[in-house]
Amino acid sequence: MSKIVHLISDSTGETVGRIGAAAFSLFDSNLIERRLHIFIRNKLEADEVIEEIRAAPGLVIVTMVDPVLRKRILDAANRIG
């Protein structure tokens, strides 16, 4: 059974992808389903990602400059579990 990992970025996703790759190297990569969410730059896009996390819960890795959007996503992810 694979585990879902949401990789969330406000840009191209290069940084979050590298962080994810470093973490994934510690586990069997066949057991990880990566979901990349890039160019998340406003409340509407953040809320869409939150709904995707709600529909398919998993680990959330975020690299975002905007502290308000980052907190919105992480707080929602924590509530979702």
C-alpha cells in the first residue's frame, strides 16, 4: 500500500522536489505516491490544494515564501491529520 506525499510550492517545485527526493531516498520509492502542487500563490489555489489533501490525506511538504498561505495549508493539513 503506497503512502501519499503532497509536495507544495509557490514556484516551479524544484526546491520541494529536492527535499522530497532526499526524504524519499530513505524509503522504498515504490511505496510513495508523489503529488506535486506548484505555483500555489493565492488563497483560492491554497484552498484547492487543501481539498486535494482532504480527499487523499498524506504527508505534506511545503516550500512557500508567503507565511500566510504556508500557515493556511499547514494548519489545514494538521486538522486533516
